[in-house]
Amino acid sequence: MKKGNIVSMAVQLGIDGNIYCEFAELPFEEIEKVFKNKYEASLIKTIHTFMNKKFKESSVSLEKEMQAVTATIVK
């Protein structure tokens, strides 16, 4: 079985001590080229759209949380 990312998010700690969010995704317009079966392509598009939205929401929430923690620590 071949494997690859449809959409992924990583939260990483840099050597500078900062936290970074990294996104990787199969470009939406490439899905039908990779998945020839139209039903599989449709399923992958649904997963891609749903997870992309969730990861972006999570990234914004994490950023707000980190700002709140940082503000508390700095005081």
C-alpha cells in the first residue's frame, strides 16, 4: 500500500524556543489526478476540506492560547 498525506498539521518547538504550526496538504486541484476513481476522489475532497478547516481553527485557537500564556508569564 502506498501512503501519503492528504492534509496534516504539526505543532513544533523550534530551537529558538518558539512554537510553530506547519501545514502540509495534497493540493485540492491534484486530488482527481491522484485518485482516478470519482467516488474515492469525492471522499478525499470531503476529508481534505473538513480537516483543512479543523486544522486552521485549531491553529488560531492554539495561537490565542499561547498569547494568553505568554502574557501571563511576562507579567
